Amino acid sequence: MDTDEMKVEAVVADGSGSQQQQQHDDDAVLDDTPEFVNLDDAVEVKVDDGDVPMDEDDEDEQGAARAIQEDQETSSEPVVDMSKMKLESHTDSIYAVACSFENGQLSILSGGGDDKAFLHKVSSTSASQQLAYNHTDTVSCVAFNTPFVGPDLTKTPRLAAVGSYDGAILLYDPDSGEQKLKLEGPSDVEWLRFHPKGGSVLLAGSGDGTVWMFHIPLNRCLQVFVGHEQAVTTGCFSPDGKWAVSASADGTLRIWAPKTGMNKHVFRLGEAGLTCMASGGGTDSMLVMVGGEDGQAHVCHIGTKKTVATLRHFEPPIGGGGDGDEDMDYPMSVEAVGFFPAQPNWCATAGVDGKLKIWDLTKGAQFRHVCMPEGEGTDSITRLRWHPTLPLIFTSTIGGVMRAWDARSGSLLHTVTGHTEMINDMDIAFMENGSAAIVSAGDDKSIRIFEVDVNSIFAAAAPSV
């Protein structure tokens, strides 16, 4: 890390208090009477002409991952199903899953390549309900706003959101499954995120390079953020709700002002497409991390608008590869990133190379551990999730396996199996009694629910040295 990065890092650790008054005018969160923007007045930001489409590279990455999976399938023994419950409502691959645990019941949203979305209710038994809207393309993303709702449900109603490649966004009652609202605008929907203050504002990213922001109770589009030159692959609101952040296949990370629609800053992070995002890092929660197709992850500070660190997740084999296209033969894309909520200067990256790396941003952004299961072959990682209070990371893979890792030592604590093909998405509900319900979905057309006693497996782990 260079001198400038070390200085920025020190600012992050101190909370960057001097920045707050300077940015007070720009930081205004959405008020009770939102300002609307006409689509003709959408803000457009010029970008460099050198951005190169990543379509071919993306196909190469997917091909490499599929080849690894096929090799595993031909040589593996029958899979032991350790799941507590299996849901088989979908008739094609499942690409999105989200869960919420309330009052002793687990609610699950799912969407897949069969163009359908389902709401599942699980307790001692299970019930699955196909949601009413008839999509004409893959259901690509789902989300609950229940973690963010306030006591006044007239202002912050409980919602379940479903997005599809057909461009439709549907809002449902998460309890009854009743369709409440349909939102339109994007040519297709890549991802959905609710505003953390009440969950009544929804952010949606599109493959056409736009980001849409909707106020749900008013059924209005608040802003269309325009500037990305390629698909917006991931995005979110900042934890305080004052900024919208988006990342794209054009290699840029952009900060937007939700109230004005203005693009406040562009991080140009190279030509490689950006694939995944995590927010809430640093002691002031203003760090955002993105992973890229080139095997790197970048940590950026929203307030100072500085790149704090670039983390080289993928390392080419010694003596292998050279300049030019040969380097692209290696599976290198970073597919998942995350900050540890209880120690937000710790973060993790995971990728197609099958490795989980744990980093400490307070110590020169050096990685603490490299986590990878023993044995031959590469089990590419598709998702990672930190425990909210324990230094514990869960990962899912293209081999259909989920693993729990001790972030203190890098050791493997627990493995669960059940899926027979790639896991495309994973969500976890952490219970007050110390257990966790892991909900996963994949190419085998099934949703599986695993129960893990987190306290027991963590207590059995050897302390870090």
C-alpha cells in the first residue's frame, strides 16, 4: 500500500469527523415529500472512451467455472444430503433467494429460470405459494424489506420485492403473498436493494447501464441515475441512507446523491468488469468494497472519495502465464466480498479460484489467511456471508457445498452438503439461540434449508495463534 492509501486508511479508522460538516448540504436524506425527476432530465455523466465490453471475458469465466464443476461431478461420490428440508417448487435453475425469520417462522423468497417467483413459509412444516405475476423472463433477484421497517406500517409497509429480466419489479405482502404494486422502467432488472431507513425506497440496477430509485408508498420513480456505459452489476445504499452506490461491468464505481440525482464521484478501477459489492466497512461505515473479473478487489471511502486499498485476490501460478490473453485462461474473477460487522476493518474476498481470503485493513491491507479445502480440484465460491458478531464466514460453491471458516485462524470448522449442482445464491437467518438457518438455491432446481449450531462449532474451534 502506498503512502496516500495509508493516510486515507488512518482517516477511516478515526471516523473522518472533519468531513461531516463540509458535506452536510449534499448528505440530505430523502424527506417526507420527495423531489421527482423527469426522465428527460436524468443526469448523464461522461465516461472514458476506453472502457471495453466484458461480454467475452464473462463467458470465459463462466465456461471455466462450468468445466470445473463438470470435472467434480464426474469424479465425485453420491452427495450426502444434510439439509433439514428441501423445497422443489421450481422447474428450472434457481438464481435468487432471500430469507427472513420472524415469530418462529422462516419466510423465503425465490426466483429462477422458469420465470417464476415463490414465497415459502417454513416452520415445522412448509408451504409454497407461486406469486401471481406472470413473468416472461428469468426472475433474477428477490429481497425483503422487513429488517428496515418502522413501527408505522402506513409509512414503511412490509414488502417482498421480485425483479426479472423482463424489466418488471413486483411488490408483494410478505405475509399473505398478495400482489401490492408493479414498478416499471428498467429494460431488465439485475439486482434490488431497499433503503435502510424504513425500507420504503427501492434501488434497482439494470443491464442497460441505468439505476432506478422508486418511492413505493407513492408509486413514483424518484430518480434515474445515468452514467454507466455497461450493465450495472451490483449496488446499494450507504448504511446511513444518504448515498446510492453502483458498480458496473464498465469498471467504475459511482456515488450518487439520492435527492438530486447527481453523480458525486466516479472511481475508475480499471477495464475489468466489477461483479460484487459490500458496504458498511470501516469504523465510520463509509467503506465500500467491490470485486472484479481481473481477480482484484478495491476498497473505497465514500466520504473522502479515495481508494483506500486494492486487494490482489488472485495470484497467477508461479512460472505460469505471461503477458496478453494467456492470463485470462486462469479462473480469477472475485465473486463475493464482505466486511465483518463486528470488526469492520476486517474483510473477505472469495472467487472462482476457490479461495477465501481474509484481510485486515488496519495492517497495510495484508491478508491474514487464505482458506481453501484440502484435496485436489477447485471448488469455486459463489457467495460469502459473515456472522454478525463472531469471526465466522460461510461460503457456498459451484460444487454444491457450503463451508464455515474461522476468520481468526483460517481453519475450516464445518461443511454441509446436499445440493447436487452449483449453488447460485445463499442467505442466512441467524437466531438468538445461537443457531443459523442457511437457505441455499442452485442449478439442481431445489432450495435447501440447513440448520447449523453456530455456537457449538465455534466453541470447538482452536483459538487463534
